[in-house]
Amino acid sequence: MKALIVDDEARVRKAVRLLVNWELHGITEIEEAGGGFEAIQRMRQDKPAIVIMDMMMPEGSGVDLMAAVNEFAGTVKFIVVSGRGDFDFVREAVRHGGIDYLLKPIEPEAINAAVAKAASQWRLEQQERTDRQKQSMRLNEFKPVYGEKLLTGLINEPKTAQMAVRRLQEEGLIPEGAMKARLALLQVDASDKQLQERFAWDSDLLHFAIINICNEFLIAKKRGVAFRHWGAPTEIVIAVWGENEQLPVILQDINEGIFITLQRRMHAGLSKAGDFPEAMPVQYEEALAALSGRNTLSANDYLHSCEEDKNVKRIAFSDWEEEWKVAALSGVDEQLAAASGRWLEAARLTGHISPYMLDEYKTEVLLFCARLLREAPGRQAVEEDALLSAEELAENSPYVNAGAFSLQDWREWSYRLLQRLSQAIVQRQAQEKTKMSDIASFIDQHYRDELSLQDIAKRFFVSREYVSRKFKQEYGINITDYITGIRIDKAKLLMVNPNLRVAKIAEMVGFHDEKYFSKVFKKQEGISPKAFRLKDTD
């Protein structure tokens, strides 16, 4: 806190300096002025909180000084010192902001009490000023958001529309006589990295800039209002009052303004005129449909109506699913490249590709990939965390609502997607073979143990049916016969040793019953174990 001592006598200024316990009152800077003019300059420069001043000075009275500075220093607390106890002086001093009037000679207790009172009052008022300033800042930040939410409510919450209109009229965002309106919808291109980088990837700031440009053409001329649609992060709604056949012209002017500022132009979907605010939900859907149905192949058309794609032929991806499947299972790069571009080329030949069609194509392609992955050979041979997720399949896909459409970007994404799908299937098939080989090796090492199909399936985290089917496909024999074959082959090797009884050999290769072992052995070899041993001895 700063204080200023104003007196034409230096000894009085020095006395005041010595009498006041400045540190106790939180005052850290003390300045002096020898007259009214100098005091005004000091106050403008240093902005003191407290001024201790003589009532009578050669350059004019203290009242004159207070009156002169009060217009720019209304927060200053004046303590007036005078040798006269005239009531008129006291009244004038209080009227101009003086909070204490001290008579000379100055008593230490009196001046310290006056300074304490002035400092306390200044702090209290300063806190109130700070609080008001913060509240004002919060209100200024909140008002645009509040207005946008009310405007969004006209679209999303028609039941409360009339109440919202009254509040918006009080805010001056909607004129009193607005009975008709027409909507336009802009979509910010979330894939425009250069534009996003210019705004440090702050989407709120980017939207704020675009809305400000729009409102320069709308609010300033009382034509309408632009606002952010709180139900859709990338959408900006423009409402223009009246029947307004001039909406296309207004939007062209806005687009030129956006281009001058941001070097971009934006696509706008237009609704028909309708009753305000009752028609706004329907108008919003019309404008959204117009944007979704716009022809992305018409690069220089930025204004779109909902009539634009009514007669467009729909191209279904299902017509090319079989070709995609054959290509994915083949893994041949030429087939992958050819199949991945079929739908896009067919759509291009119709002369109309809309964001809606691209979104539909993307959805159908991703569903097809997920389905093929579920059905493809080897699915159970792969750990769950190795399966491609929908997010991984959709990774780096082009933005459906991009401001500038690139057929090449969509071709490359389709090719990469099909290539990745093919690689995942081939990998599964390879892993499937590896898994069957691992099962065979496990049997070779544990043929002496009690082995069941259920135990093997559980150990390798696959189903019994899967093991049974895939093992036979890989080895041409079912898994039970494979185990039996390993055991009999091991038994034949052991029979070379004449010191081992047949019962012992049976036990050593996993048979716990000699008779059953002999029966299985004879079935596989055509002779009994004893006959085999005699034959081998001969």
C-alpha cells in the first residue's frame, strides 16, 4: 500500500513521516508533494491508497485538490490536516472523500487512528472492487455460453423454446418481432491439421473465431445470429430472421470473411424458411441433411440444399464383399489393390459422392472386416489381445465431413485396411499351424500321462471341437489315434529289450491295462505284442 503526504512545509511533511507507524498499517511506500499541482502528478503516477494533506496551501485548498483528483482517483482515502476547526471546511472535506479531519498540532494517537481507519476502509473497498471485477469477468465469460445454450435449446428442447426466446430477447440476441427464420449449418473440419495448429489445437478458440466472423455479418446488421451447437462439437448454427431469400448471399459474404481471415471456406447446409422458433428442430434436420447429402465431387460448391441428393443412385458395398473376401484370403497384393478401389470407383462414376455415402461405406467396410475376422480360419488359435479391434481397423480413416474431399485418400485407406485385414488372417493361419505343432509336441513329450481331448484343449486355451477339427486337418488323423500311434511306436522300441515284460512296457507307454494294450497293439499292427516280439527276435 502507498501513501502520499501533501504539505507546503517540509517540516510538517517530516513530522507526519515520523509520527505514523507505517509498517503497522501495512504501508510500504511513502511519497511527498509540496503543493497541489505536484500532488496531482504524484497521484496520477504512483496511485496512492491514502493521501494525508494540509487544508490550506499556496496553490489552493485541500478541498480544491480533492475535487480535482476525485474524477480519476475515486478510490483514494483522504486525511485532511488543518489549523482551523471551521465546520464548512470539515463538511467540504467529507463531501469530497475525506474520511478524517485532524487539527494541528497533530497528535500521534490521532493521526495513527486516522491512518488505521483509512487503510482498513481502503482494503475493504479494494476487496469489493476485486470481487466485482472477478464476477464481471465470470459473467462476461458465461454470457456467450449461456446465450449459446439457450439458442441450442431452441433446436433440442422445443418445449422450453418460448421461455428461451424471452431470455434471448432480453439479452438482445433475438429481435422482438422475429416470427420467421431460416437456418444454415456449418461444420468445422476436424481433420484440417493446419487450421487446428494455428489455434494451438484449441477447438473452443477456433469456434469462437469463426462465430465472431459470422456475427460481424449478422448481429451488427440485425440479420440474425451465429452460435455453437452444444449437441454437436463441430457444428455452428446460423439463424437468419424472416423468410430471407438473401440467406445464400449472406452466407457467401460470411464465407468470404472466413477466407480473408482464415484462408478457408466452409460448406453450409440450408433449411427452408419456417415459423420461429417452432420450426427450428425441423430446420436443423433439413440443414444437416443438406450437408450430409452434398456432392463432395463438386469442389467449388459451398452452399447446399436438402434437395441435392434426392435422385442419386445408392451404391451398396455388399456388391463387392465377395471380391474383398477373396482378396483378403489370398493375400495377393494385386488382388488387394484392385478389390479395395471397386466401390469408390463405382461411386465416382455416378458423379455424386456424399458424406452420408462415405459414412455408410466406412461403416459397412468395418463391419465386413470384423465379420471376416470372426469367421476366418485360425481365430481360436490367436490370443484375444492379438485380435484386431474396431478402433484399430478404423485407424487413420479419412474424415467423412472433410472440407476438401480426396478420392485418393479414401483409396489409400481402403487398400491399407484390406491389406491389414489380409495380414491378420494370414497371421492367424500361421499361428494356427504353430499351435497344432505345439499340441503335437506336447503329446510327444507327455504320451505316458493320462491325456484327454478336454485336458489338451484347456491347456492350449481353445475348444475341444476346435482342437479335434484343426488337428485332423493338419495331420490327417484325429488326436486320439495320434496319441495311440505315439504310444504303440514307443512300445515297439521298448520290445527290443528282452528283459522288459509286456505288462511293464504297457505301463511305460501310458496303458494301465495289459489286455487293453494288447488289444490296441494288435488292432494297429495286426499281431499281438508277444508275436511282434518273437517276430522281431527271429
